Amino acid sequence: MTVINSHAAGIDVGSREHYVATGQQSSDVCTFGVYSKDNAALVAHLQQKGITTVAMESTGTYWQPLFACIQAAGIAVVLSNNYIKDPQKKTDAKDARWLQRLHTLGLLKTSFIPAAQIEQVRTYHRHRSSLVAQAATCIQKMQKALRLMNIRLDIAVRDITGVSGMAILESIVAGQRDGTFLASLVHYKVKKSKEEIAEALQGQWKTEQLYIVADELESYKHYQLRMVNCDKQIELLLQQMTSAITVKHASEIPAAENVVSPAGAIKPTKVKKNKNSAGYDVSKLSMEYFGIDLLEVEGIGGATVMTFIAEVGSDIIKFPSKKHFTSWLRLSPNNKITGGKVISSRTPKGKNILSNAFRLAANTIAQRKDGVLKKIFSRIAFKKGRAAAITALARRLAEIFWIMTVRKVPYKAQNEKEYDEQTKKSIIKNIQHKMRKMNLTAEDIAMGGLVTN
């Protein structure tokens, strides 16, 4: 095979040591530690050997410090996690040599690596998601403790950490046990009557369960405070990123026209917030960042847009087409063809945070009553089931995001009547195709209908 990268190296990344192969002989493999001085020695070794490009596998998070160190030295790095394993007996040294061989022949595909600032936003956002999950665990533990005392606050109010729920929990922790008094603390918009709520808040008060409620309530408040602090860090970073983009756009516009930023003419979309919503204006920041309003897409909320910014951001231009983007998200069918026939078209397995966000948005659209995207979901769900419809709609949303952010095309919801007309035309076209294939005429169908009757 033709040599593509003549000065290539392969690195088998480990938790305690890294194996570096600069050739295919046993003497070409060297072992380095994982400390900072060891990474510096590894880079010096690569430079001494005249290496210009390196291939390494993505093992957990162990590769990241080494990746940054090699990249800072001006050596190109290919991070690959999808390559054919060496059929020989597996060792760390053989893995390094195998990576070096594949990279020399140009057989490795690099993984998507976001820019430094986007990676910072991703780190903050993923940390915030973990805080939301931990706060949810506190809520579940409080619900369990109350349920074991037969205090059914979860039935009395919809959310025990809402305005009414928090007022009741605070009063219980303070020592209040009277159901009537606790019921008087609920908000006036609560639909249940005060008498029913008072009955739900009467049970067997237990010291150990009350301690758990008080302890988990304190933890819940602590996680909420940490989420607020994390939001401040994310907002500050996004403001720095958007200001840099605004300055760049302003420098490209003539001085006479340099009055309003490209996103200045776009009006923010009003989004309904919940208790886990970001503490900053996602709509405004996303418009300043992309120059287009992603929240115009039906079924899309601030959480989906924020996940999109954190996971991909402006680096979406690295995907040459929407098909490449949906394939990276593992939302495209993985067609397996043998003998000229498609034997399987299931989407590939794998976890992708952005893909899950699009699936959640698709599930939100599925619960809507109108809209073209809702009709698309219903049509696919009728044929292939709900799971396939969720995947298909998530892929459609990903394609919309790619078109809007790469081509800067505003979203315009399709008219339902136009969609219905297109559907009818498609059905008629399919019927005509089947009639031509079977040499049928309209008279044959009419006669067939009469015979059947």
C-alpha cells in the first residue's frame, strides 16, 4: 500500500504509561510515564525522530493532557477511536506499532475535537448537568422519606421543590406538624383544595426520616447555589466568545454601515423557563454567537440550544455536510449491504450528549397537537413505531440546525396545508407507479372494486 504519512508515530495511551512507536521494529517502541516531565520527554523524543504527525487512541480521559502537549509542540495529532484491531496477540507495544502502521498508510479517521473555548463551555455545561442530576437525586430521597411517613406531599402538589412545596418543606423542617397550617402555605393557583392537601400532609412523623428530609433539603439548596455559580461562569465565557465574533463581523463591514451587529436585528424568542433553566438569556447569547435564532424551531428550548453550543458550537463548520453531522451524531442509518441487498439499516449504537438532546426535543414535538414536524412524527410512528420516529425526527432537527448555523438560513415553519398537499401528491405518485408496474388501469381498479362488492 502507498505510504501517506512517512514521518508518523503511534501512541498507545495508558493510565500509568504511554507506549510510543516510531517504526515497526521492537526497538522503535519506547515507554514514557504520565507525569508532565514525561510528556515533555515524549515530545522531545518525537521531535528527535523527525515525527510530524501522531496517531493515538482515545482511552478515557488519559489522552487529553498528552494530546494538548503534543499539539502545543506543533505536531499534528490524529485522535482515532474507530479502527480495526490488530488480529495478533494484544500487547501495549503491538497496539502502538499497529496504530503507527495504520497511520503511515493513511487508514485512520480523526475524531471531532472542538476548539479550546468550546471545550471550556462543554466542560462547564457537563458539570452543570451533573449538578442537575445530583439535585434530582436529593428530590427523590426527600420524596421517599416523606412517603415512608405517609406524608404525601408529592400528591398534594405537582413539584415538591416548587414555590408551595418548598414553603411546606421549610415549615416541616422548622418543626411544624399541623396539616391545616401546612396546607395554608400553598400558592393560590394550586388546584387541590386546602382540605385535601391537609389530609395528604398528615402521617406518622419519624425522627430519622425527618432528619433525612432536612439533610437532603440542605443538599438540594447547595446544588442550586452551585448551579447559579456555574451559570455565571458559562455566561461570562459566552459573552467573551460572542464579543469576539461581533468585533470580527464589525471589522468586515464598512465604517458607514458599522452601526448594528449582524444579530442585532433579530428579536429574542420568548422561552418559558423552569427551575433548571439557565440563569442567563440563552436566546440572546445564541443569536449573538450564531447570528441566527435557533429557538424559532418548533419544539426547541434553551436547554437544547445550550447543549448544541457546548458540544459543537461554531465548529459545526468542520462537518462538510448535514449527512456528516447526522452520521457523527449516530442518527443516520448504518446500512449493511451484502450481495447487493440491504440486510440491516439500524442506527449505530453509542452515546452522544447532543444526540440525546435532539431526541428529547423530538419527544417534545411528539407531544404537540399541531405542526408539520408533529405530522412527520405521526406518519413515521404509524409505519415503524415510536422509537424509529423519535430517531428520524431527531435527525431532521440536527439537519435543520446544520443548515441554519452553517448556511445562515432562518427557520421558516412549513405551512400544514402545503405539507398535506405534498403528501397527497406523493401518495398519488406511488399509486401511479404501482399501477404502471402491474399494468393496471383505472377501469381495472373500478371493475375490481365492483367484483369485490
